[in-house]
Amino acid sequence: MTTTGSAAVQTVRDVVARIDVDALTAQLVADLRDEPAYRRFVRDERLRDRGPAVVRWNLELFGRWLADGRPPSMVELDRIGELVRIRAEEGLPIEDGLRVYRRGARLGWDTVLRMATPDERQALLEGSAIYLDYVELVADAFLAAYADAAQAHDPTEARARDLMGRLRRAAPGPHEQVVAEQLGIDLRGAVRPFAAAITGTPVALHAALAAELRAGGVLACVRSGGVVGVAPAGADPTATVARVAPAATVACADDDGWAALDAVLEELATVVALGAAAGRAGHVRAEDFLVDLLLSQAPRARDRIVARVLGRLDADQATTLRALVTADFDRSAAARALPVHRNTMLQRVQRIEATTGLDLRRINDQVLVALAVRPTR
């Protein structure tokens, strides 16, 4: 049975009303303790209570939005931003903070889905856009807060960031040329877009790298846990990054020019984030991370795939799917790896197919499963 309209809304409210926020907070905190970024967040004994407090507050905001349709207010969004700015100054890399938030959100959402009845779960899945929107709001707060923190470390960061924003919308005109010249940068010819990231470092070090690049005639600014920019055709941003930060991950565009600069910089920033998460220093290419790049550029679609495949399954069934993917869907090999008897594996597969409506012999459904269980970098 599928619930629609006001009945679906009431169903969601009923589920939210049954949630014990204190118990769910305790469960999420326990689940997050194996996350290194979370342990760094609460490692100071004086701050041992702030992790649960932040988790509980986010649960309350999300639950209110889900049940009553009231998204976080501007005041509440400002508070999220202030919390993030504090963490940036303390040295938490943006990728760590986002990883904790996203994992916490996923764990909380999965818990809510598991505690619902099958009919209630269907209503919740139909309202999953709120969950995705909440994650995006938090991600936007992280990006804005880290940009503000970078500006505090170098007064030219704000001008460079404003100029970069203009260039991402259109090729440089007379005004942009003047601003670039004031920063000591020549943008009259061809340029090469690039991005860089230093694994596990605070925003201050990314700000210092961007400042060093600008001092060398390269337009650069802090963005999304790293640095993005455009270098004049005669400059080599990779060499400067390697000199200032040997452990940094760097990616450059294949072609010179201003065409599609915004999309190119977004892709490069994603590539270096994936490379840094994989422990790759130095130059990396988009071709090295094509599947992860595809998923990262469609986070809402990825979350929908995860909900479609794993939303109705228990932990053992999810483990079975991961074993199947690792074994290239060879059921005998997956049974040996778990290990379980082959008949047990066949029974598990049948229950998974009955629960999800997937046919694990079909290539399209196998692709969905492989994407759903793929680790998030």
C-alpha cells in the first residue's frame, strides 16, 4: 500500500513522534566513535559533551522539518555556521567535518527507516527529499564558514575569491583585468584551471598556499577544503604547490582557456578531494576516479540509490550484498567469503530480492547494488 497526500504527512509525523531523541542521540554517538574525525572533534576532555549536544540538536532540527515542514531558520543556519567556523579555526579539515555530518545523517536516516513499518517506510522514502536538502544545507554552511575563516588569515583572499566568482560566470572584462593586475596577476592570455588540497590540514594552511600562489602571479583562493584557481599559460601551479606543500594533491585541466570554467573547477576540486581521500599526493587525473567522480557529482542520486537498495534491508542482508559485489556476484564465492553455506547464501539472496524488488541476475540491478554499497571517500 502506498500512502499519499495528507495521509503520508500524518504517517511521517507518527513515526517522528515515536522517536526517542535521547536514545537515538546515544546510538548515533556510539556509532560515530569509530570515525577518526569524530574522535578528533571530542578528544579534549573539556569538550566531551559537545559531540552529543550537536548530534541531538541536529536531530531535533531535522525531525521538526520532516514532521512539520519547517526548515532551519536563518538564526539556526547561522548557529551551524558559527559551529563550523570554530572547528575551522581549531584545525578540523573541511572534509573531516563533512564526513562526520554526512555519516551521522545517514545513520540517523537509516535508523528512522528501520524503526518504521513497511507502509510507514514507503511514506518516509517518498519524503526523502527533506533528508537530502538537510545534508545540502549543512554542506553549504561548511563551505561558507571555511571561506570566511580563510579570509581572516589573508586580506587579499576576499578580493581573489570575488574575482574568481566573477570569472566563473564570464571571461574577464576590463574591470576583472584591473582587479587581477592589482593582485599582481595577468589574465590577458590563456589560462589553465587547477585545484589542490592538503590532506588533514586546517583552513589556515590552505589560505597560506593560496596566498603563496597569488604572490607568484597565479589567481587562487580557498574553496571546499582546498584551493582552486587559474594560472597564466606560462606559470606552473603544480610546481608551486609541490614546493609549498609537498604532500598536497593537485589536478589541472587538460585544456587551456576560459570555456566552462565553473564546471571545470568544480570537477577539479572533486578530483583532488577524491585523490586526497585515497592518500594520493602529487598530480592526479579525473580518469583515475571516474566512478567516484560520477557519484560525487550527483549526491542526491547516490542517496536515492542507497535508499532504493539498502533502505529496507537489515545489517546481515547489507553485508551479504557487499560480499556479492566483492565476489563479482558469484554466489558461491560470496558464500565462502562470509562464510556461510551456499544454500544459506541462496536463501539470503531470495529474501533480498523479495524485499527490494531487485533481480540480482540482471546487470542493471547489479549496477545499482554495486553503487549503493560502494564506500564514500
